[in-house]
Amino acid sequence: MILPNELIIFFSAMAPVMELSGSIPLGITVLKMDPWTVYFISVTGNALMTGILISIMDPATKFLMRHSKFLKHIIEKIFRVTRQKHEQKMAVFGHWALYGLLSLPIPVIGLGGWSGALIVHLFGIKKLQGWLIVIAGMATCGVFFTLGVESIFNLF
């Protein structure tokens, strides 16, 4: 069964690592789709996945901590170290820190909706508020990716 191009873009934007930095170039250069259609579908797919992740991270973490002493120790350490290391930045910049981090169109450092959802969870940001911040960051990043890919693609 062959999937329509729109679904290929939608699902690739949901995949970890791939996200917008993979789905937008894929749609524009390989599938030869309209850049802004690719942008909209990519951001929508990424936003849906981020919402799902933000919704399940808290219950999943609690479940794992209840059922495994080893995982409880690891999860608590990750929370403690991450908060100690970045709490001051979050206090100074607030949610702008998350938005700014996610709006950077740098695919090689692994920033995207998945890491944004993890940051929302680690710092206890309210779920809806965190989700909207992640979407705003991803939408901004998506504009940069779309314009960048379209500009490069038009050179050749």
C-alpha cells in the first residue's frame, strides 16, 4: 500500500529525530510538494505528536518509578541534575527560553517537539501552556526551514 504524500509528511514530522528538519526537506525536494502545504502538514503532525507526548509523560514516568527501583533512581537523578543545571536560566528567561531553544532551525542538535515535550515535563510547565509554547517554537522553526529549503532548492 502506498501512502499519499501528505500522510508521508505528516507521519515523518511525528517521528523522533526526523520531525520538521526532515519532513520539510523531504516534502519540498523529494516529493515536490508546495512548500507551504508541507509546512502546514509538518507543523500539524509535529504538534499532534508533541501533545500526545506531553499528555503521557507524567503518567508514564510515575508508572515506571512505581514499578522499578532502578528506573526510579535514574529518573530522579535526571530530574535533579537537569533542574539544578538549568533552573536558573528558566527563572531568568522563563518560557521564552523554551520558545527560543525550539525556534532555532538547527537540525543537528536534536531540538524539536520531542525534546520540547521532555523539557515541559522536566520543568513542570503546565501541559497546555507548554504545548502552546512548543507549537509556537516549532512553527517559527518550520518557517525558517521552509524558507531555507525553498531558497536552496531554487538555486539548483
